[in-house]
Amino acid sequence: MIVYPSEYIYPKVAEMLRQHATVVDNFHRIEEIDAIILWNISVTAEMMDRAKKLKVIAKHGIGATELAAATLKKEGYLPEVDLYKLLDNLDQELIPAMTAYHYHVAVDPVALMLGLAGCHSNYLPMFRKVAEEEHVSLLRLIADGSVIDRKAPSETLVRQVAAQIR
């Protein structure tokens, strides 16, 4: 098993990891990596596409439910979980409520969806505008619209997708 820890890991934990896996310090052979342990890096859709052997992405510290759910859904697991509802709740309810306590999520739901969908953030203002005007989930709009065109979605396309979601 090949594991990539993105940042510093406590030395005793790193040593235990090395006893059970080959630990690499870069993504040069991402096609061979089985597991990524991250703290503060992004894993993009392109990286996920290239990481053919990747089985798990783990987060330092407390687990990020939304990240685990998104990864498992992408691989065809958790059919009973409504990822958009989970992420919308996090984005619209929990994050604003926890701001007063200086809490921040491991992965911003919008950034997570952009990464999963392979959609460039340049299109985010357009997606936000259409989602608000059409009263649909921004995250689902990004995901569904990107299935059709993730490189250069037009506003016309995004509005058509929004109409299908409603």
C-alpha cells in the first residue's frame, strides 16, 4: 500500500504508518497511491481521475463527514445518502451558526462540489445567480450542469439544468 501524508504527522504515528505501508512525500506517481492523509490541501477532480488505485482520503483530526460522504458517493456507495441535502445543510445552517464559535469546516461545501464536478470556480458567480433566481440547490446545479459541460458551461445551459432540477 502506498500512502501520501500531505503535511506533518506526529513522528510516532508516521513510524507506525511506515511499518504497514510505503509512505511517499509527493504526487509524482499519483496513479500508484492507495491512500491520502490530508489536512490543508485540496484534492481536485483531475487528481481523483488520475489516482486509479486510490481507496481512501483521510483527514487529520476529526473526520469530515461531508468529505467522506462525497468520496463514497462518487465511488457508487451510500445510495441512501442525499449528498446535496447534507452539503446544503452544512453550507446554509451549520457553518453560519458555528461562525460565532470560530469553527470552520474541513472543506467548504461549494469548493468540494466544484472539485468533485471538475468545474472551474470562474463559473461560480453564474451558478450562484441562476440557483438563487431559479430557487434550486447551488450544489446540485453545479454537479448536474458539470455532467453536461464542466469546461465552459453557458448560462443558457445552467438555466436548462435548473429547470430540470425544479
